[in-house]
Amino acid sequence: MRPTPPTITNSTRRACLARRVGAVVSATSLLMTLGPIAHADAVTVPKFATESGRQIMTAAMNASKTQGSVTSSSATTISGQPYSSVTDSSAKTGEQTLQLGPAKSIVRVVGGTVYIKDDAAAIQAQFGVSAPKDANRWIEIPSTNSNFARFNSGILLSSMLSEVSPAGNLKTTTTLVVRHIRVVGVTGKPNIHLGLASGTETVYVATIGPHVPVELVASDVTQGQRQTFVITFTNWGKNFHIAQPASPLLISSTKLPG
């Protein structure tokens, strides 16, 4: 597909809990300017919200593991092109659909094996080659293949959760209502996997159990302007039906490098 589509990078997917393709777009280019996302309310503060930031995040990670599955999603515009990422994560299976401009990529992780299904634009962006016969087909990438690690990261629940908690000295916010859920925010430096060199990250955690993350907001100043990037977490505990694709093509039998 011409012109050459924009590159979807590993850094891009980390910032979206979705980072798997190329090497040009920086994580900060994902940031979009938004208005306020929540409002403080004068209500009784739950005991959970008075705990330290570290205690709240520990509780949030434990609750997330107990729930066992989640959908993380984000949408914005990059260089004038629409971007969206939706990832269904569970302990042993996961699926991510990522689109940037004309490039669409689907990744499944099942039984320790990665399966990808990309259109021609995504293949060009990911592998730097034109392989129209391999487009829109499920391709199997075993763990022994050099492409495995970059596609496998951030999709299964444990990998995704490792990218959520803010770093450094953690502070808490007052209680807020975010997406109709009462939460407390935990703010620190961006998680290293988000790919941001500076700025702040706040994870909003439900104050009523289960104490799972509701939203992640990463903020930085780019060219003198404050920009904010948002990831939402929904479908906690949902039973996703993610199966091995029928008759996948081994990557070694394609024209794709690696």
C-alpha cells in the first residue's frame, strides 16, 4: 500500500499497553491534550484512600491478579492519523488489536506461542518488506523465533501489569469520580515501560473493592505544552475466549525476516 504507512513502534505499544512494531514513533508522540477527566467530591473518604501510595498500588496489583483478566484501551491521533489500541489480557492468553492510519495489526498469545494477523501496511511497517501474500493471514511465531519477544510483551496479564505502576516517590490524590467510579489517584514518575523520559503518571484505583485500576494518565511537557495520554481498564474478571487460530502459517515459511 502506498504511500509507506507510518511505523508502529515497540515504544508506541508500551505507552498504550501495546508496543510491538517498528522503531520511529516516540512514546511522547502518543500524548494528546485533554480536558479534566474527573471531579473531586465532598464525601466521606474511604479508609482505603487514606493509605500510602505504595500500599494502594500493592493492593491494586493484587486485586488485578485476583480478577485474572482485563481490557486496556486507548485512542488518539498521531501525526494526523487515527490511532487505537485494545488489548484483552488474561493469565495464559491475550489478544491485541492495534491500528495506526492504514496499518492494522492483531496479535494473539496462546499456549506460549504468538500469532499475528497483519494487513499489508502493517507488514511493511513492522518488517520493512512487502509481502502481500502473507497479509491478512494468521502467522505463527514460536518462542525460538527472533520476533517473538517484541510481539509477546505487554499482552498477557502479568506482562501488562508490570507496565502500570508509577515509579519513584508516590503521592496520593483526593478521591475523585473517574468514569462513574470513585477512585483515588497514585502519582509518581512514569513507569519505565511507558517510554517517557520525564513527566508524571497517575493511576486511578477504585476505592471500593475490588481495588483495581480504572484509568492510567501519563502527562509530560512537549515543546512547552502540557500533554496527557490516557489508558482505560475495563472488563475486569471477564472470561475471554481467545483460541489458537485455525491453520496458521509458520513464519519460517513466509517472506518475513527473522
